[in-house]
Amino acid sequence: MRFPPHLVFTLIATLCVLLTTGAQNGPTQSQGAAQDQRPGPPGTIRVNVRLVPVDVIVTDDHDRPVADLKQKDFQIFENGRLQEIRHFSVQTFSAPTGEPVQPSVPRPLSSNELAPQSARTFLIMMGRGRHQIPFKSVDALIRFVREGLLPQDRVAVFAYDRASDFTTDREQVAQVLERYKMLHEKIESWLESHFRGLAAIYASKQIPKSLQSEIDKIFVSAEELASRQVPPGRMTVGGAIVNDWEKAAASIQANTDRAAEASMRKEVADAEAATGLPGAGIMQSMIAFDALQADSILLSLPFDEFVPLSAGSFQDMQNIFTCIEYLRYVQGEKHLLFFSENGLLFPSGRENYDENIAAAASDARVAIDTFQTGGLFGDPDRLKDTATTNDVGQASWSRTFMLSSMRTVSQLTGGQAAVREDISGALERLNETSRVEYLLGYYPNDEKWDGKYRDINVKVNRPGVKVFFRHGYFAREKLEPFNLEEFVAYNRVLAAGGYEREIGDIPFKISTVKIKDLFGQPQVRVDLQIDCTKVTLKPVEGRHTGKLRITIFYADGKGNYLGGEWRLATLRLLDGTYRRYMQSGLPLSIPIPLKTSKQILKVIVYDMGSDRVGSKQAQVK
């Protein structure tokens, strides 16, 4: 049973109904429903006038950081207009002296002020493909985590559809990567078998549920490092990327058929010409143009090669957007380290996908550093006079464009790209250059907040240097969280609501009973039994405390959206109740209106203590 994702997004974009319940010895239900209609997410304020931060890295021609620049050496332009620099500071990252840094799991921070940071933030995203063979790229990454990072640096890992907490405990992260090295090739083999043929283009592109337990093994063995399944981020507006990929697949399939037909006709024409009869060469001449046209068509990838690459790139693009949102509310500039075997394959269509990715990342102050792990392949420019031009050149041209897209994403976000080079050296370069950053800020001259993307350009008054910076942001009214806990909860529920699969990080059971309210109106009582062993409950003043956000969306049998209920369960359990619920589960009952005889539910449980989600779908009986 699928609950249509777009209906959930429509709900959350227009109305947020928060119903609060409290719990002393156990959860109880409030007598009334306090409805709060809001134009945006809870716990936010709208901010128009704000200082725009620009993080800048400057290196010399030997990739060494330049650390002696002054404010007068910089110029900032927005949409080509010079801006006045109102904030300038230098951030130098080094290992602290004194007591060693204790492992921690930092929470996201929110701040309206620009201030130098004391630590760097890295989210390692392992894209689709094989990364250990042939050049042991995962080993290089593990060494970078264990030996290259500073003790205070925050780091997390994202792979497939799961992400770890950010932590300063580098060994815990290294252990996750060790397990990834052992398991990812088997997972990749299964995924390649799953995403083949037309089904890979037109069927669901989500990671199959049957593989979830194998993916979870990469993360859940780390006892001290929490992780969570993260629903994928939304792709470009209106799902244009999905439509463009389907069109590209259909075009390639048709062109492949045309090329095969032209080849068969050529064999017949050659046989006819060999007879030497009058007019025997006419057919051969007539298909010459078809053959040339087929050759030009096939300079792109053949269909059988396009399908698995497109499935992997689709998931990588989706996960890049997911990682950007995962990083958005972490304070300061963040680095997303994207490891890809082949690069990013974009469908032909209306969108400049590399620029779209870069715009989203730049808006969130995320620098995307890209690393190609698939080794070298033939350079098409060097194959012009060889007999293998058609066989190798076609794939080489396509992969050249895929790697070029990676470079573009890095360039436009202020990151660095490592293509066809040693991964260890590239990570060492990133580690060195990111230890010195300049933090600049300005108030835009253009005070019209119309939501459009604005280009940023930074110039440095010193010859021979390379400058890395984010290239823009969206000039919209900013939703600035003043209650970040509620804001993160809202966004986690939104993402889970639009995800077609169930999420099992917070297990629970659902049952429904048809009842009537005090006025005789039909209702459904949704009874939940939540696994308390997966919920974070902290001891406070002799009680076990925690917060759960419970959300129920409901639709009719055809998937038409009918409504939703939002509840906050604040738990303050006495010791006896706590022990009982740890054995039997936490009971919660929430009434919702009964709108139709075939009512579909999607229930989401979000634990605000661990930042984990559970979701299930059910039908009212």
C-alpha cells in the first residue's frame, strides 16, 4: 500500500496542526485539540535583513593555504554588483593544546551571527559503485579519518539510505568505514542485478527493502555511534529529473534499435554489391547516411550501459540533496565528501542538474568535495586513429561528461575535485587547504527578497592564487529556527511522510478501532505500541524523560488526502512504569476522524532524543 508522497507535502506546506499531550506515570490524551495554523514550520521566525556569509579558501599554485590576506585584499560581488564587506575574520584550525577532546555527538546549532568556528564538519557520502578496487580508495579514506582529521573535527558517514551521528570519535567512524569496505561490493552486486532493464527506469528507484538489513549492518554494529535511516531528499521541482530520465531512456532505446536496423541493412547491401549486377551499389550508398547517423547517435551510451549508470546516478543525486538537508542546520561551513566510481550521469532535459545541485549546496553553506574512485579509462581524443574508437570512445566521451559534472559541482560550491588522481593525495590536499578559511559577510544591496538565486563572486587582490567559495544563495525570506528541536522534528516528519517505504528505526505496532466522539461523529482510534528500547529516555529528577512526535496522515482508498493529526508526547516515567514499558512497549492512543469506509493511514513516530524515525502504513478495518 502506497501513501502518495505529494499529498503529504501538500499538507505540511499549508497547515501544521500540533496537538500536545503530557505524561506523568504514562502518556495521556489532552481533552482538546489546540489548532495552530502557521505559514511555515513550527519554531521559526521569518528574517529578511541578514548578513550573508561567504566562506573562502585561498591556496597558492602548490595547493598550500594562503593565510596572510587582509580584508582589503577581498572583493565580493552579488549579481555583478560590488558589495561592502561588513564582517571579516580568519579561521585557523589546529589541534588543541591541553586536555584531549572527549568524544561527543554535537547537535545542530543555529546562529544569526557570524563567528569563526573552532572545528571543521565533514559528512562522508559513499556514492553508488565500488570504491575499494582497484586503488583502495576506502583504505585511503579510513587513514584520512584516523590520522588526518583534527581531534575536534565533527564527522559522519552516509551510505545508501543511512547516516551516522556527527561525532569527534574518529575511531567509531573508521569502524563504520571498515564495515562498509567489507560489505559494499556485495550490496552493489545485488543492486546491479535489481536495477536492470526497463524496470530500472520506470519502476521505483528506491533501495529495495530486501537489502535494508545488509545496509544496516554497516552502521548498527557501532555501539557508541547512533545512526538512522534517512528518507531521500526531494529532487528538482515538479519531479522534472524523473521525467527527463524516462525520456532519455526511451530515446536511447529507440536509437539503439535504429542503429541495429541500419547494421542489418548494411549487411544486405554489402552482399548485394558483391554480386556486381547493375545498380547493386545503390542500396549501399543509400544507407551510408543512416550508418553515419547511427554512429553519431551511439556516441552516447548504449541502452544496456545507460540503465545501471542512470539508476546509480539517480540515487546519488537524490542522496546529495538528502545530505545537503542533513547538513543545513549545522553551524558554519560544512564539507560534503562525495565518493563516486564513475561520476554523475545527467539526463538530457530542461535542467542544468549540476548547477541545481550546486545552488542547493551553496544555499546551505555546503562545499561539495568530489572524489572519483573508478580509476582511469580511455581518453577519446587519443583514440581517433585506432580501430577501437567506436568501442572505447563512446563510453569514454560519456564518462568524460560524467566526471566534468563532478568538477562543476565542486567548483560552484567552493569544494575541490579529485578526478583521475590518487585519493590519498587528494584527501591530504583537502585536509591542508581547509585548515585556513576566511569568513566574510555582507548585507546585500538588493533588499528585494523574491526567492531568486543570486550569484556570488569573490576576487582576491593577489596574483597566482586559487580561490574557493560558494557561488550563490536563494534570496528568500529566511526561516530562522529559534526552536531548532521542533524545526528538525518537523523536517524529519516531512521527509518520512513523503517516503514510500516504511522506516524501522523506531519499531511500533498499529491497530485501529472505529468509535464515535462525544457528539456522535464517527472516529478511528489509532492504538500504537512503541518499542521503548529504541527510544531515548534520560533520567531527570528521578524520572525517565523523553519526547516523541507522533503524526498520522490519512487518505481515502484512492490515495486522496483527507487530513492529518500531529501530537507531541512528553514522557516523564516513574521507574516502575519505565520498566514495564521497556518490556511491553509504550501504549499511545490517538483519535482521528473517520472520513471514508476505506481509510488509509500513514503513521510516523519521531524520537526527538535520538533523531530517529519509525513509519508504518495501515488501512482502517
